[in-house]
Amino acid sequence: MDSDQLHCIIEIPKGSRNKYEYDPEYGGIKLDRFISASMVYPTDYGYIPDTLAPDGDELDALVCVSEPTFPGCIVPVKPIGLFHMKDEKGLDHKVVCVPWSDPGWNTLERVDDLPGQLRNEITHFFTVYKDLDPDKESEPCGWGDRDEAMAMIEEARERHRSQGQD
């Protein structure tokens, strides 16, 4: 396995308005809510296992795919950047990844390699997707490079280890 290869667990497929989340109590994916705003996820959305983000959840990941996968799908990916944002709970950054097995995406190495239209869609989605939900908010805060993403992943892995989350 390449040292940059990670595995992401997909919770929400690209094109969905359903917000799914892994529920450890039940050991499966559950429907958390329906996105009230009339928009869909621009990429597959999931998390990197064995990590712990500052918000107490696993580190979020945006996985650029040619076709949507499905909730619970395990996707070998490489990180190419970081999407900085905050929500009602504080910082909520997302690692931007591409699947190793998707030739439409696996040649990308940096977040700057993403098509400009997709970057705009991601920013727009996370700007307004909570607008119709009471007591929820989100604010994009820019893009980070691959090195920032790798540092964030390592911090989240260390936080997971130190909290005994195994």
C-alpha cells in the first residue's frame, strides 16, 4: 500500500439530499436528516476511520468520484487537500480525497488540480446547505494544500490514539 493511501468509509453518496451517519451503537449507517436546502452533495462524503476530529467525530472526507458509491462503501483514497470550514460546533475541516481506482480522478495530486467548477460547487454547497435548518450554520474558510491535509490526518490519528478510541 502506498504511504499516502487511506481508506474512507462513505456515509453519503454524491447527488444525495439524505444526510447519513455511522451509528456505533447500532453498528450501521442511519438516516440523520434530510438536507432542507434544495441541493445535493457534490462529492461522496464520509470519514477516515481511526481518527478523531476536534468536534468528537471521525475526520470528515470529501471523495471525488466519477459515479456515486453507497453508504458503508470502503474506498481506498489519496488525500490531495483540505477544505476549511466551521459550523455551529466549531471547526469542521474536510480532507479532500480521490479514489486510487478511479482513472478519472487518480491522476490528481493537489487540491489545485480539482476542476474550478467542482471547487465552486463544494464551497457553495457548504455555504448554504444548512440555511433552512434552525440552529445550524456553516461557513467555508478556504482551501488547504495536501501537506495541511496530511498534518490534519496525523493529528486526528494521534487524538484517536490518545483518547483510547480503538
